[in-house]
Amino acid sequence: MIELEFLGPIKKPKLELEISTLKELKEFLQKDEELKDWLELCAISVNEKIITDINTPLKHGDKIALLPPVSGG
């Protein structure tokens, strides 16, 4: 079981999912029309480390965050 958190302007509650790779997670999230556009813009962190390999394996207890782009001034 992994924990998925949506940060910033993505107003979704945390989810707990039985997912084994980031690719599988992306496929699951693309089913949600509200998230489709965000998926192309967001970075993904696994246990607070930015991950770019979609084939990254996930294990029980991993904490994944969807990180939308931010701008500052």
C-alpha cells in the first residue's frame, strides 16, 4: 500500500493504493478527468525524492506526492 498526496492547487484528498510502479500509478490517475492536465505538468516525489523514471518500483509504505509547478516573486 502506498500513500499518494496531492499538493498545491490540486484539491484532492490523500489516497492509499495498491500500486507497484509509477507507470501503474499514472495509468490509474489518468482515469480522473480533473487530474489529466496536471499529470503533464507535475513532478513526482517518492519518499521526498524527485523521480523521473516512470518504471520506478514502489513498495509498501512509500509516500508519493504530486508536485505542481510553482512560481514565486
